[in-house]
Amino acid sequence: MAIRNRKLWFRVHGWLSLPVWLVFCLVCVTGTIAVISHELTWLTNPAARADNPDGLPARPLPELVAAVQQAVPGAQVSRIIVFEPYLVTAVGIAEPGKPPALAYVNPYTAEVQAINRGITFIGFMRALHGWLLFPWHQSWSLGYYLVAAMSVVTLGAMITGIVIYKRFWRAFTRPQLRTGAGARVLLGDLHRLAGAWSLWFLLVLGATGLWYLVQAVLWHNDVHIWDDTPMVEASAVPLTNGTPPAMIGLQQALDEAQRAIPGLAPRWVSFPEHSRAHFDIAGDGGSFLYDQYSWRVQVEPWSGTVAEVRTPAAMTALQTVAHIADPLHYGTLGGIWTKAIWFVFGLLLSAMSITGFLIWSKRTFTQTTRVAPGTRTDDDGRDAGLEGAR
């Protein structure tokens, strides 16, 4: 009975990978690249590098915006994105008759190094990994569902792998890699070793991916994790005689945000889209576990009044999960060092998806061919290199 159950678990483990292998492999590979997309951008795009040979301090954000407005007269600034210290600060702009663009500004010299009017490599990789470039229909995308559903495959493969790989902990103390026993045995050994050493990684990716699946369902049903900040009262908007009234400056908005949250390091600033919208300022607050949008302040653009403050201390359980999922999923919680770890294990996971497919396809091919009398098949997993797992 135990052998029969083990055969069943082995089949389930294989079928979790085979029918969706191409999608799963694509998600693994693109996710691995997305983890280091910022670093690849620095490596391949000189205009995106924030060179600072003189060790200058970072310029205030209003200076960077002023540099963009001087370089691109008439441009309307929509947002500011602050990246890692070795990358430029991106300033979103809109010009009449032209598509929206990003101005790459050196944060140390305030030099506008490039105007990007297309999709960035970072944005492309996140979109390819996040929803496979499928179109969005208001609040849902089939591609997002497909990618998020891979979390079920990840967790299922992890659980069934533990069941069929008896005494898997030996992979830590007595790793086995048989190089002279044939390709199938070697593939099996590689697959098991990578799986055992990646258990923690599979659990992290599976759990955060499962959250993305829940999030997709919430979005699809218009369930908001955060309530929208009420718009500015119409009575608070200054009357005009034909000349647009002046809003408060960016520096004042930043000052109000940092008074509301002392120590706030702005990473994202969104300018008001209309007269009743707010300055939206988000950033880091000193905790590595939360993403860069966890500390957030909404500033009313006419009086400078703080309309709303969001911090992890006041989050519900659902809001907390929403803001810790990305750092855990992409490995950004510890900077470049944790991203390097996530990249290495992402390569292992990609390799496991390929070796798992090869093992299962070879096993399936063997079962469909005529077996000589007296020859054992791999129904018990031996031909797939599982003998060493017993």
C-alpha cells in the first residue's frame, strides 16, 4: 500500500509540472531576471547610471524637477521615482502631442541624462513576469491569474516532492550526485538536490504567489485593501478668474510629509492629477520588511494640510501582507545582497522546472515503449534516479 501511495504521489508531482511546464518555466526565468532588472539596467544602459565620482550628496527632489523643466520647457511633471543610489532618479513628464516620458536625472549633479519615451527594461520585465503581457480588462488580466496560479504548482510540487523524496534532509548532510550512472540518474540527483536546498525559497515564492492570486480575486471584485483618500472639498479649491491658481510647491509638500512621518525617505511622489487630487508621497520608514509604499502621506495641494497618513503600525493584517509580499517575492528586503541570493535560487528553480520536465518526459516515453520480459520499469521511480532517495 505504501509503495502504491508513493507511486500516486510521484504521478501527482510530475503532472503538477508537465501540463503547465512552459508557463511555469517562463514565469521562473522572467522572475529571476526581474529580480536583478535594476542591476542589468545599470550594466547595459549608461544613461541610467548615477555616476558620482566626487562623492556629492543627493540633491533635493525639487532641484531635480527644476532641471527637468529647464531641459524640457513646457513639460508637466506627473511623478518622481527614486531608485537605488547607483541609478538615476526618474521624473515622469507629459508634453502636448507626445507620449508620456521619463526623464533620467542624475541625483547628485541634477543633470538630465536621457528622455525615455518607451517602456523601460525594468517595466518590461515586471510586466512579462507579472502578467505575461496579457491585456488588462479594467481590474483583471488573464495573464495575472495564470502567473499567480503558478503558486499552486510551486506549493504542490514542494509538498509532493517532500513526500516522494524520503529522508530528504540527507541532501544537506550527504548530498549525492552520481555522474557515472547515466543521464537520467544524474538529472534525478540534480533535481532532488536543487529541490531540497530550495525548500525555503519554494515556500516563500509559493506563499507570496498565493497572495497575488488572492489579490487578483480582490481586484476583480472591486474589493479595496485601502480605502481611497477623499478628494479635496470643492469649497477648498481657490476660485479663478481664468488664470489657474497656484498650488503649493513640491518642497512644501515634502516638508509636510516628513513632519507627519519623521525620518520618511521619499521614494515615490505623485503630483495632483486635477484640482481636487493630492500630492501622494511614499517612501521608506526604516523597516526592511515593508515595501517602499508602506509609509505614505497625502498632502492637500492648496493649503498644505495633511489629508491622510499611512504607516505599518496602523495596518490591518491584509494590508500588512500586501506591503511585505513584494520584498519577500523579489528579494529586495536586504538590498543587492538578498537580490543576489534570490537570483541564484531563481536559477535553481528554473533549472528544476527543466530537469523535472526532462525526467517526467523520459519516464513517460519509457512507459509507452515495449518493455522486455523481466525488465523492471520505473513505476517505482528507480529509472528516474529515485533509487538514491529510498
